[in-house]
Amino acid sequence: MYKRILLAADGSEHSKRSAQHAIELALKFDSVVDLVYVVDGDTSKYDVLHHGNTIEREEARKKRVHPLDEMLEESGVSHNIHMLHGEPGPMIIDYSEELQSDLIVIGSRGLNSLQTMILGSVSHKVVKHAKCPVIVIK
């Protein structure tokens, strides 16, 4: 049923819970999980200010998704990690179509509470525009 699951993650507690659900589904359906982390403009600015060079920035980004990568590794689920740049909602949707994902698993809230209050949440945008089923984890 779900051969390819896109797990949208930002390192928040909600994304950790989302990873657990994605793992359970992947084990049940023998799926591949594509862990997607999108670096938006604010995150990019923060990284430039706090991490001097490109190598340090990339390491900081990998560190954000490392706990999720470990969860996937320990579960034995086949997975890939994708670091993308852009606006998270549209990037997740576009990439899910490119990968031909059967399901998107995403947390209901992420790290950016200001964006959630002003612009609407990433999960809301994904649910509204995705062409495949979406599971939102609280």
C-alpha cells in the first residue's frame, strides 16, 4: 500500500513522533522512507550567522536530523535523507511528487512558532495541496 513514505522533519519533538509513526508504517508495508529536511530562508540566515563556513553549516543541519536518522537505522527501515532549500510546504509537496511518494508523514507543529501564527503551518499547506495521502502527527 505505502511503498514510499516521505517523512517531513525539522528536528522538533513533533517530527520525532512523526518518525516513529513512519517507521511503524514502513515496517508494516515494507516501505522506503525518504526523510526530508527543508532549509528555509530564516534557517539559512541563522546558520550563516552561527556557523562560520559551509562545512559547519552542513554539519549543523545534519545534526538536526541525526536523531531521526538513528531511529530509522535502529529500526532497520530502508531510508534516504534529503536536504532541500526553499519554502518548506511547497518543497515537501513538489519533492513528494518527484519521488512518487505514496504517503507523507508530517508533524502538526515544527520549530517555527511565529510562522505558524502568521502564515499558517507547513502541515496545513501540505495537507491542502499534496496529491497523496498525508498523516499529520500531534
